[in-house]
Amino acid sequence: METSLLIALATFAFISTVTPGPNNMMLLASGAQYGYKRSLPHMLGIVIGVAGLMISTLLGIGALSTYFPYCTVC
């Protein structure tokens, strides 16, 4: 891997780790309003959704979308 790509990847990983994203903000609000136990399904849904995104990326769904575009008329 080239040094420039490694630096870009490390920077992205650091920034995405230390900054709160929209999922964390939703969980914070849900936990504050409804409590921990009632927010557990929300947490589980986020975990499953993020895992699904990672698996689809791993399987190359992004590459498939370039070969089979969603909208051929647009």
C-alpha cells in the first residue's frame, strides 16, 4: 500500500472513531428519553445495519453497482 493511501486511511479511521456520528446522537437521545433497556433494540438495529454495510462492501456490492446502475434513464 502506498504511503499516501495509508495516511488517508489512518486519518479517516481516527476521525470516524473520535467524532460522534448520527447513530451515537440518536442513541444518546433515546437513552436519555426512554432509558437503557428500552433503547436496546435501537442499539441492536444499528449494530446489524453497520454490519450489513460492511458485509455488502466486503462482497463488492459497490463494484456491482457500477456495472448495473440503478437508473439507466436518469
